Amino acid sequence: MTSIKNIIQSEVNPFDLIDLKPGNFWGEKQDSSDSIDSIHQEVIGEVEGVLDLVIRDNRSRSLLLLGDSGSGKSYLLGRLKRILNSKAFFAYIGPWADSDYIWRHVLRSTVDSLIQVPEGQQESQLMLWLKSLSAFTKDNSISQLLQSDRLKFIQHLKKTYNRAGIYNPDFFFGVLHDLTNPELQQIACEWLRGDDLSEESMELLKVRSCIDSEDAAKNILANFGRISTQTQPIVLCFDNLDNIPRLSPDYQDFQSLFNVNTTIHNSYLKNFLVIISVITNTLRRNLDSIPPADRDRIDKTIKLKKINLEQVEALWAYRLKPLHKKAVVQPTSAIFPFDRQFLEESFLGGKTLPRNALTVARNQYHKYKLSLINSTIPAQDEGSKNVKFRIKTPGQTKPPIVITTTRGAINEDTIAAEFQLLWQKEYRKIQEKISKITFLSAPDLIGMLKEALEALQINGIEPKLISGKYAGYSLSYEQSRNRERVGIVWTEDSNMVSFYNVMNASNKAINKQLSDKLYLIRSGNVGNGKLKGYQLYQQIFTGSKNIHIKPNLASVHLLATYHSLVNSALAHELVIAGNTIKLPQLQSLIRESQLLDKCTLLQELGIVDKEIIEPDFEPVKKLLLNLVKTQSVMGTPTLITHSIAEFPDVSENDVISQIQALCKERKVKILDPKAKLEDQLVCLIA
């Protein structure tokens, strides 16, 4: 019979499976059953009330959502999207790399969200928005005529919105028509999000220019608002804002964000609901940098409250329910292995933050699991940080196996192991999200590279090596070996006029001796001999020590994964092994783990050594060891399930062979090797 205690020993701690760090709600699928409805329910009601006002009169409004770190702000935004997506379109807008590009960042993030498919729908938000316009809702014969004839479609929408002040109506409405053409839909979306398209793509869309300025980006966003008065509002959710640029060592650039919000109101951009989610203390520190006139443009401030004991109990019960279901005899308490007394003693004030509730449960569950293995703690270890459980299996002649955990502090080994598990999980999400390098803007790419250089302790990093319109595409740093100044320019713009301008700015920087060596990072083509941009490129990179690197997508995935964790660390939302990890500790973890050493871009820059190719099953073996390190003891079937989920190409026998390899290396031990596979437990050897 499978008892609940046996299940606890063999399974992963259910509170380790929770991703406590914030993220884009379009990449974090929320199950409707994956929440406790009573938590922050009153806030959802308040937001819906304001959204209903926008629906009623089309006047844009703004909300400030405040809460302590760990109060559930990002999760709440996901709930709002899930609950209210039927009456509004939702856009997630994270931190931006350069405030000179903030409107372009907002537009890109908005379009990236609009191309997502809402739960229960077959088409994206963008197509649902488009098909609610009059060109699609008129009498069927008229609708078909308008859709089939591009010119008539443009003329109809120009007539419909002649008083709305649509920016570049011929181009904008023409691109909207191209969204209905499967052959043009992709590049139409790229134009709307502000990609600098090639001349060939622009010709296909019949446009003369791309959205390459702040003013153009603001006006295209305004077009969405002006047209959406016929459809549904667009909710702009600004979140995870602790990694935005700084005005000074003391202040972050919230002024630019609040200026965007003020512009939405002052320019009468219609049908937007702006939600700015920020940590209470972060806003308090930066309040003086925000002009009073901009602060006054916030219509309502909502503060998240702590949750009560009943809500904590419901949260724990929800996480424990899958384990309880596996037991033949159900526990008497829905929160077993906890009880009400432990709950009340843990939160004497009767309230706590959601993240704190989950962290307390995680730590207590781990202690209980170890107590099941062996409840005897040697007396000589009572004052020690480490707690050792000695297990001697029947017939054993060698010294007993020692499982080491911690008392009062988390073992550094456990943090390192859980960090690598978290990294792998985040890397998979990034792989799914970013299908090509041009998904990210040049300022975002150069910002991610800068964060990696800082983590790897590169000296003298300075932004904006080149000057002018494309300054945000560049940086420089000091090479430690010979103290040379190294410049980097990263551009993926397809447009050859833009490429020429970047090369021209780079050439000026070289002539001014702003760097001793220049790297161009670009995966796309560089044109042909007839083009001025190509001629300048040849002049700069032929017969000199300047180098052109063609990055691969895997390198960008690695940089983006680290960037995501940096965002979480700066927001005090990165929790590993029950510890809140701050940026310096994250930087230390990334260096010690050498995970960025896999980045071929950093290898080609000479920042990290070229990685030695691992044996085929080494990643599987590392995963198994990290899982056992974080859990101390796990069932063999659970290890197999997690390994195959992570590496779908490996078989059950492959995983078993890697467990056996770890046993031979005396890193883990199968406690009962003669038991059936489904009953085996694997423990960590100290």
C-alpha cells in the first residue's frame, strides 16, 4: 500500500515546483484552478470597475498597483488577464533597456502581446481586434469585397476614421489589410512592432518607411487606441520595473514611464487602461524624481494587502492536494504534513505575504521529509550548521551512507543545484518564446550582453560607444589582458540604409579612437558591393583587427535567460532554496556554475574559454544529481519522470544507467537496490 509518508519521501517537494519569480503572463500559463479565488479578490473587482468605465466612455485611465516584494503583483496581473481577457486585450510590458527607445519598446511589447492567442480562442488578440472593425462586421457581401480589395479596404477605414486623426492612414490601414493575407501576415506584424524591414519587405507592404522613431511609435500606438473604440480596450500592464535604466545612482528612470502615461492622457489616446505594477519601496525611493503633474495623471492607486491564515491554509492545501491524491489512505488534514498549530505559530500576526507562506511551507516540508528517513540526530551535531542522517542498509559492511542537510541555513550546494534546475527551466521558456534573434530589439540585445559582461566581472563597461540615432546599439569595455578598449556594435536591422548609418557611426568612433578594436555582432547579411553600407563595412573589417561575429540563436537564448533572472533578482523576486537571491549573489552563481561559458558569442569575444564538449548523457547526469541535491532523497520513478520531461530524447533505461553511474561515483546511493524499481529511493551521499 502506498502511504502518504512513502509518497513524501519519493516525490519532489511540491513547494519547490512553484516558480516564485515574476514573468510575462503570456509565457506563464495560468490554470483557472491554479489560484485561491479569495486572495486579492477585492483588487480584481476594483480593476474591473475601472475597466468598465473605459469600456463605457473610451477615455483612457491609469492605475498604480503597489505591493511589497512577494505580495503577488505579477501573478495578479496574470489573473486579471485570464479573468478579463474576454472584455479587453492585454499587453505585458517589462523593463526597457534604454529610455531613448521607450515608446518603441511599448509598441513592440504591445504588438508581441496582441499576436498571442487568448485562452478559449482560435485566433490571436490582433486578429480578433481586426475582425471587429466595420470592414469585417458589415453585410457579408460588402465585407468580402472590402477584404479582397486592398484599396477599397483602405478607403473604407479612412472614411470611417476621418475625424480620429489616424497617423499615416494609407500605410497603417494597408498593413492592417496585409494581416489578412497569410503570405504577408508575418512581415505586417514585424512592421507594426517596429522592426527595421528590408527594402524588399517594405515594397511588399507598399510602405515607404518603418517605425524608426519615438514619435512614429507613439503615433502607431495611438492608432490602435483610436480604432479600438469600435472594439475593446487595450490594457497595458507595466511590470517588473526594478531593472529599468537609472537617472543617477539614487534614482531609476520612472520619469520616462510616467511621461508615457501622461502623454496617453494629454494626447487623448483613447481606450487604454494603463496598469503600473511596482514594489512599494521602489516607488517610495523614486517618488521625488517623478514630477507632480505626472503623478497626478494616475487615476487610482491600489495596494495589495497581506493574506490571512485561511488563505494561507488554502494555498498549502492546493499545493499538497496532488500528493494526497496518490495515497491509498487520505490524510486527515488537507495540509498534512502540517497542522493548524504550526500554521498559527508560523504567522503570529495572523497575516503574511503569499511568497512568505510558500517559503515557510517549503522549508518545513523538507525538514519533515528528512525526519521520515531517520529521526535520530546525533548529539554531537546539535550545535552544528550541518545535520547528518546515517542510514545503514541490511547486510551493509561499508560505512553507513550519510545524508547531509542544514539546520537554520541553506547549504550552498543546495542553492547551486536548485539554481541550475531553475536555469534549465527558464532556458526552455526562452527557447519557446524567442524563435529568431530579431525578436529582440538592438537596445535589448546590447543590454543583455552588458548584464552578462558585468556578471563576468569585465571592467570599464560604458554604454553608447557610437553617437547619434543608433547609440543604443553599442557599448565598450576594457580588455583585462592588454587593457585595450574594445567596442561592440550589435545591429540586426534588415534595412540597408540603417546598416549604412550604423557603419558610418562606427567609422566615426574608430576615427575618434574611441576603441582599439571593434566587434560588429550581426547574424544577417551585410549587403553587396553596390551599397555604401557594404563598402564601409569592408573598409572597417578588412585588413584590420576589427572583427565581425555572426551570433547563433542559442547564444541569445543564454543571454536572455540570464537577463530574465536579473530582472527577478532586482525585483527581490528570485527565490532559490527558500532564499531571496540578490543581484551580487546571482552574479556569483552564474560565474561558479559556468553556464554562460556555453555562449559561443562570449567565446568569440574572448570573454570565456571555449567549452569542452560534454559526453552525450552528461546533462542528464547533472540534472539527476541536482534533483537529489535539492531533495536529499527521491524515488527512482520520480527521477525518471523529471529526466524524460527535461530531455524527451532519452529513454527510461538511459536514465537508470545514469543513476547507476552516479552510484559508482559514490555521489548518490540507492537505499533499497533489491526493491522493485517503483519502490526504490535514491539519496545523496555526503
